[in-house]
Amino acid sequence: MAIPVVDPDRYDSQLEAKRERIVRDFSRFAPPALEVYPSPSSHYRQRCEFRIWHEGDDLFYAMFEVDPEDPKRKTVIRLDDYPVASRKINDLMPRLLDALRDNDTLRRRLFQVEFLTTLSGEALVTLIYHRQLDEAWEAEARLLQEQLGVMIIGRARKQRWVLERDHVWERLEVEGREFVYQQVENSFTQPNAQICRAMLAWARDVTRNSQAGDLVELYCGNGNFTVALADNFRRVLATEISRTSVASARQNLAANGIDNVTVGRMSAEEFAAALKGDKGGRRVTEWGLDDYAFSTVLVDPPRAGLDAASCHQLSDYSRIVYISCNPETLANNLEHLTRTHRITRFALFDQFPWTHHCECGVLLERRD
């Protein structure tokens, strides 16, 4: 990986280069004008992980630069701060190292640190070891937790030691309304909270006036979009394969007082089969699929995008909201989807400034 080099003075030009690339690469689909959502130029990542490098009595945060000519060769890069990360993480980085440096119980065989922070000021720090943790570690970690004003988790092989809780609560204001989200350690969450707010506002806007229809969401994760879109629809059925994410999505719905959503643990492929008549046992029967009138489908797939069968399934819906973290696989999927649907909204979200990565949002509506 290449470590991003943050230069706020160049932010507008790097964003413009992304805009030009997306416009060029998607021109064959004749989309409407691209809506561009910029990120803060620095301190935008709410979660980060670093290796801990030991040199004699010293230790420091490290990342690795991979040699593009020889991927097996990696150079250790020392990090005393990290402008990509949130200000909370940058504040904690030196304070944590200072506390660890002279504490043999906490630093011994520590090899990785993970930070999870929120716009609302919470911080969870995970310390990962190449040794088993014991009561002596717990006692010192509790003192460290109090000293830093954070929550701490210790991890080792077949061990997960949660001192207070295993999650933070993020609070995102979108269109004047506050949504709260439980974000669990070691589970996927949107890393750029400000861009996440923009994505939620965009998704709410493109699905407005949908109360007469129902939404089905595939790959719902912890309910990031589910929570924000629920009041745009009569009912919502959201599916996700990760047990941890399903539990978190249900927590988030309850925390936001949402009662028109059902979250089911099922893969997108299994759900497609259920819609075709393979009811999948008691859990699917309890959903009452026949009572839904799905007008819109939302997908936020992994980088690999959708397979041909999934694209074919999406073609059955009047409207498709497609959130993509990989423009290349998005373009491949649009080759199929635009046979039956036309693109009516198109957005670029700069989730990862200073990298080539782009996040896109597409609204497709069925052709007449």
C-alpha cells in the first residue's frame, strides 16, 4: 500500500482529477451531471490501525510501503502522527506510546494498535498481542484506560478482553436530524464520518416520496443506510450475512426508535432464491414476503461488485440505489443494469482523499 501524503493546498486538484476520471469512465452510460461531495482534506478517518515497532527501549507506530517493482519487499515507515486520522486519534497516538514505553506489562509482545473514534468524541483502543493476557495485564490496562479517557480491549490468540464495552456510539446529523449508530470493534463501519453523512443525505434525497412503496436492502451491514432511509418507505426489509452486523443493525434501529424495519440474517443469493419461491424455512416465512410491495432496492456490495445473477435480480425493481466502493466493478454491473434502467442521479463521494479510491452512488430507474 502507499501511505497517503496529505497536502491540503492540493486537495481541490486531486478531487478534480477524480471527477474527470469518473466522468470519462462512465460517459458511455450517458449519466446526468456528476454530483461531487468533497471530504475534509485532513483528519477525516475515524478508525485506523498501526503496527507497533520495537527498537530497543523505544517503540513507535509503523506502516509499510510496498515496493511496486517487488511486492514482497516492504519498507517500514515510522509514524509520529497521521494527518489522515481524526484529531482524536492524533491526540491519543503520542499519549498512548508514552504510557506504554515504560510499562513492561502493557508493551511486552504488543504488535498492533487499532483506534476507533467518533465525531461525538468517543474512543476505543484495541491492543493486540503475541502472548496471552492475564490479570496483571488487566490491572494495568484499566489504569491506562482511566489515564487516557478511552475504552480498551485486549486481543491475543483466542482471547478478547473487553474492559468496558466493545463499541462506540456515533452521532451523525443528517438534514437536521440526529441518527445514532453503535459501531462495534473489529466490524466494518464507514471510516470517513463526514462523507458518511453526505452519503446518507444523498440516499435520503434520491428516495424521497417513496412512502407508498417498500425498500429491500442487500448487504445492510450495521444498518448505516437502513436507519437513515426507514422513514422514506412504508416498510423496509434489510438482509446481511454477518451475525455481528445483524445484531448491531437491530440495536441501531431500536436506538433510533424505528419500528418499520425487519433485519434478516441471509446472503443476497439466499434472499434472491427466497423471492423466487424457495422460502428458506421458518425465518423467511416469518418475514411475510408476500405482504411487501418492493419498489426500491438498495445495494452496497463489497469491492467485487455483483455477479450476473444478482444484477438480473435487481432488474426486477422499479428503482435501484447502488452504492459502490469500486468504480471498475460498478461500471461492469451498469453494463447489465442499464439495459432495463437509466441512470437518473450520479454522485462521487471522496471517501479516501489522497488515494485513487472513489465511492460512487447511482440511482437507476426503470425505462418506460
